[in-house]
Amino acid sequence: MNLELLRTFLTVHRTGSFTRAAAALGVSQPTVTAQIRTLERTLGRQLFVRHPGGVSPTGPADHLARQLAPHLDGLAAVVESELRGRAPFEQPVHLGGPAELLAERVLPALAPLVADGLRLRVSAGLPEPLVDGLLAGRHDLVLCTVPPRRRGVAATPLVDEEFLLVGHPDWVDRLPGDVAADGGAALDDVPVVAYAEELPIVRRYWLTVFERRPPMRAAVVVPDLRAVLAVVAAGAGVSVLPDYLVAGALARGELAVLHRPELPPLNTVYLAVRAGALALPHVRAVHERLLAEVGGR
């Protein structure tokens, strides 16, 4: 059995596409197709079913992937480590996640490893493209604000972020004492600052706390939560932001929490890694550090 055929099979299984597998392996799509057909003839079984979005594995393919993955990933880790002969931190770790979380929590936690020689290459983005990059080998670790349900990806809950309704301290006096009365009706005419037109975080807060959709339109839309924070702290309106992002501004008196519900909305952030990648010492070191320093808070 040709190991190259098995490596191609596992990449197709993880990416769900001959085209994406070809890009990850650095070969042409016809080459991947030919290798999968060769493997299917050798095994006497169909491994993938084509559909418009890519391919889906058959039952035998899922079984084969479970058997192969730990061995091929472990072999790849040994070969990479031995052939390069490098110290654990000579190889860069490619890390992806939300820009604000990376800046506020993750990168500061990794500073001691950087001082010890770790090299980091950091990309900010949305969960789906980042997980695509993880499977394709462009990232080693990814922080996801939704659980990544993808073959070939292992995800560990890292930290729960609490969403807070915040505004400039002046809003405390301008709003009634109980803003939750009548489903938050006192907030209906208050300017709202959001990072997207659809008010995604604000909408989730309203649905969870006030049990209705927010009736207002955004006064300011800016696709960066740190910019949202700056606009709100300047007094332009209110917003819903994660606790880690506003902690400093709250401590300095630049912001105030406008409502504290009994059950505040929470969002779990996951630390995702490609199956087998933790066999690489530089990836494992970052993974363990984040679980201990970010997950431990």
C-alpha cells in the first residue's frame, strides 16, 4: 500500500473536497482524483460520494480514517522533527482567531513563550475560514467562537466570555433604574453601536435577557469590537460587549454596566487543533500554555 495514497485519502476525508485536498497537498485536482480511484480499486470499496459542495465519506471511509489518522499524523510529526533537527521553538506556530480575543487575552498569555524563542504567525478571521485553514495546514491552532464540527479537528472548550450591556456612565442617570422592565423598552430609542448591521451580539443579548428581538437599528456600525468599545466609551450610545474586552474601561470608570441579569448570555470559545498536530512540540507548548493561562482565568 502506497503511503501517499493514504495521505491523500486522509486529506480528502478531512477537507471534504478533492479541490481543497489538492490545494492542501500542493498537487492538482486530477492527481487527487486518480489517487482516490486507485485506492478504491485496491480496497474494492467506494470511499467518497460526490455532491455539489464536495464529497462525503462512506462508512468504510470513516472507519479507515479513524484507523489511519493517529498513525499518519504521528509519522508526519516524527519525520518533521527528525529531518529538520530543530529545537522545539525554531518552527513558527500559526495561530488564528478573533482579533479582539487574540489582542486582549491570547497573545499576552503567550509572551513568555515568545521570550523563550517561540515564533508566532497570527491571523485574525471568522471561524469557518480559519477552520478551513487549519485543515489545509495553514494554521496550527485556531480559536473558534462556535464549536468546529469538522472531521480531523479536535476542539477543547477554552474560556466562557460573558456579554455585558455597557454605555458611558452618563447613561446610568439617563435610563430608568430597571432597564429590563417591559422587555427593555427603555432602551428602544437609545443609539446602539454594533460591529455588524444585523446586530449579532446585541440581538443575542436581547433575545436571552429581554426575550424579544432588538427593535432599533444601529446608529454606528464598525467591524471591530475595539472600535465599538471606543465609540461607546466616548458617549455615542450603548452596546453589548464581551467582559474581557471592557474590563479595563470598567475599572477606569470609562464605562458602566447598564444591566446585570441573573443569567447573562455566555459564549464558549474553543481551542481547535488539527488531529495529530499536538505531537509537534511547538504546537503542544502553545496549546498547553493557552489552556493553563487563558482557560484557567
